Amino acid sequence: MAKAKGLLGELLVQKGHITEDQLNEALSLQKKSGELLGSILVKKKFISEEILVRFLSEVFEVEYVQLSSLSIPENIITSVPDSLARQFEIIPIEKKGDFLVLAMANPQNFFLIDELRATLHCQIKAKIATESSIRQALKKYYGQKSILKEIITSAVETSTHQVSSEKKVFELKDSMADAPAIRLVNQLLTDAVNENVSDIHIEPQENKLVIRFRIDGILRDIIQPPKHMHDFIISRVKIMSRLDIAEKRMPQDGKFPMKVNNNDVDVRVSIYPTIHGEKGVLRILNRSSVSFGLEDLGFDEENKNKFTSLIKRPHGIILVTGPTGSGKTTTLYTALETIKTSEKNLLTIEDPVEYQLNGISQSQIYSKIGLSFATLLRAIMRQDPDIILVGEIRDLETAEVSIRAALTGHLVLSTLHTNDAPGAVIRLTDMGVQPFLVSSSVIGVIAQRLVRKICPKCKVQTKISADEAKSIGIPPDAVIYHGKGCDACTNSGYKGRIAVFEIMTIDEDIRTLIVQRAPLNDIRTMAKEKGMKTLREDALKKVVAGTTTIEEVLRVSQDE
């Protein structure tokens, strides 16, 4: 058995599940991170989680169990306490005499099995299941909010009197290990990472405190702790992000790193004063959950070819537009990863640096000391760059320096906040950039939005009339789908997001319109004649493909 375990990678190669190169890359990453080889292979998408677990089941001669197909009785679930099940990520599935059968991701962890045997006072039989199915089962049978409610209950029981906000801060500092607020914040962060939450909102209201998660772009209420816990929670967040816990009148920004389930996570913190107390928003940046590959973004073949052609140009400006939270940074990072080679010098200027990229020099602006986009951009020109990423063009000065860089033989990638691709060139001229400079430097604009994907676990076909299909803009015989809601998607019908795109390539005809200061509608009409598919058209293609719903299309795009 030990021999089989030691040769796991080689066995996967022999069976054709992975290649030799993929194994070598995973082993190299394992030396740096110390993670299990199987976890790395799944994260890199070299092998699916289910295929890996079924393979391990054969190698270790341990029975594989598909938790989603089971209905586990309440008396079996209660045989393992909530805290223990969550801590070790185990699910009790049945009792056979003196044996309690547990599903776990690593049934070869004999130390854990011995500890569980002593703690639960029974014999243990282990079966193997996927990590994702275990986490779904933990949510289903133990409830996502149960441990949060337990922490809040303990906080209420131990709170015997009211104290001032200032005293709460000192108590938090002096009794760090025992404060329920610390346990609550830690559990919120853990749940957020496990649920692929992008933001945690801590919102004080007149008579209550509401904590919400943004999942797939939509805010959902998670729990309402007692109002008196608000200052404790905000102070804990401030301490973690090294902010001033005594300052309650001014906005503050900070960040801190953390590790959850062997995943490196960065948390960006924004504290904002309101009339009912300080509101906190925590942005979760999970490096392991982001894949910077063209195939993951949502391009169809036509748009993928356009995008690839643009980013392989030797010089010019490429702009990515869209509202906050539409995935612009991910698209820019993907572009850099696609064109990155050892022969090119790639540099970035960001606010803030969201993800650290290997082989790329990244810088962050710091406005308090005058380190702006324009200041860094001037300095970066003396660093012999080939490709420059400017996080955002916010003003005329940054725009002019970026254009100068593009006109002197550099490829510049940046973002603007506009509703569509043609609107980007109008925005630059509105800033004060001369139209002839815009027309000679900008080579392409990509507008994008994020739509929610239909949950694959509860995806069902839905009917639509021919008249409805015609009014929306899809073929009358098109088969469309929606998610009816299940445990995997917390009954929302959606799981994950994908981008929809509008790519405008600047050619001579469009350059002429820009120089002539033509209206936005004229530029849009010309771009469509040249083959530009609008955001609505790209989104509707994803509806027909069964990826998203009509409701999502209407939510993120406007009719042309």
C-alpha cells in the first residue's frame, strides 16, 4: 500500500489520467506549498476531482461513496458533533454494529481515524468522497449558519452587562483568545472562502446588525448577530488589517493575508462611517480559485480570435471597460499570462495589486505620498518595458502618458468605466485627449459583464413561446434552460459566473469617425457593420448554449 501511495503520480500517468509534464509541474508546486499532490492536480485542472477520488478508491482499496445520492438519517448525523464534523471535514453516513462509517477525503489519515475513535468512543470505518461533496453535505446536514448561531448564542450568554465602545476595544485586545467576535469573524472568513464569496458586508442598521455575502454577484443575508457585537466585530477586522481601532469618524482601508484549507487568500478591507456605526466590507481574493486562462473567461471562438489578435500586437492601447466587479482585472491578467515570455519585460501599475503574477513586475500606487498612476507611468518608461498594464485611466494626465507610451512602441493595457466598447473612445475625448491621439493609439476596446451560470446539478429545460423568443432575439425553436434550485446552489438555481463580451477592433473607418468627433451611435453602428457582436448578442448566444438564463441577460445588458 505504501508503495502504491508513493507511486501515485506515476500510476496516474500510466493510466493516462495526466501527462508526465503535468505530473512534474504538480510535483514542483508540491515542494513549495506542501499540499497533497491530488489537490494540486485538481486545482490545476489536470484531472477532475471525481476521477481522482475514484482512482484513489481503487489504489487504496477503500469504498467510494457519492454523498449527493444519499439521504442520511438525523440520528446518524447527530452522532458526530457539528464542530468536529466541520473541523475534520467528515460526514457520518451509517452505523454497522460497533462501527461508525465516515466519509472523508483522505481515508489514509490513520492519525485522524485514531483520534476520532477515541473522541467518539466507537470503531471507525472510512470511505472516500470528494472534498466538494463533503463540504456540500456539511452545509446540507449541519447547516451553514449553525456554527455562527452557536458563536452568537455564546456571545449573548457571556454578555452580562453593557460597556462603552472604548472598553470593548480594550477587552478585545486583552482577551483575544476568548472573544466570540474573533470566532465569528474567523468562521465568516472560512465560510466565505469555501463558498466562493467575493465580499462580506458587515452592515449596522438602526436596531440590528446584518452580515451579508456577495455570491455570484448577488448579495444574500447570512446572519444577524446582536447589535452590541458590532463594535467587537469591526475592531477585530481592524486589528487583523492593522487599522486604527480608535478612529471611528474617518474611512479606512487595509488588507491582510490568511490561509484557509491550504489556500492562500488576501482580504481587502474597507471601513466606512455611517450614522448607525462603521460599515465594513471585506473583499476576498482567493488566488487558488482564479484561473487566468482564455478558455475560462467565456470567449466564443470568434471573440477569442479577436482578443488574441489584439493582445499580440506590438504596440497600441487596449482598453477593457465595464462597471466595478465585472471581471476587468481578471481579463487583463489573463492577457498578460497569455503573452508573457522570458523575452519580454512586463510591468504593471495597479490600485491595488489584487493577485501576484510570476515573472511580472507589479507596482501599487500610493496617493498619500503622491505616487499616482501618471507618476509611476513616467518612471516605468525608464525601465525598458515591452508591455505595460495600467490599472485604470482616471484622468487626462494618465491618459496622455499612456498614449505617449503606446505611440513610442509599447503595448499598453488598461481599463475605463464605460457602458459599452464604443463609449470608451468618447470618454477619452471627453477627458480632454485630442481625437487624433485617440485614433492613432487605441487599437481595440473590450466591454464585458458577468452573468451567473445555471447550476449543473438542477439544470432543467424551460419552455418559451415563439413570440417571446422573437422579442428577445433568439431562434423560435431554441431550447433554453434554468436552474430549479438545489443544495449545491443554495436554491438559487445558479452556480458560478462567466463573462459576456463586446469587442471593438479599431480600423481605418472607425479612426476616421473618431477624428471627426462623430456621435457615439455612428461609431457603434460602424463597429457593428465591421462585425462587432454586442453584449446582448453575446449573452443571448450563451442562453441558447444552455450556459445562462434570459433573466441574467436582461439583468446585465440593455437592448440596442
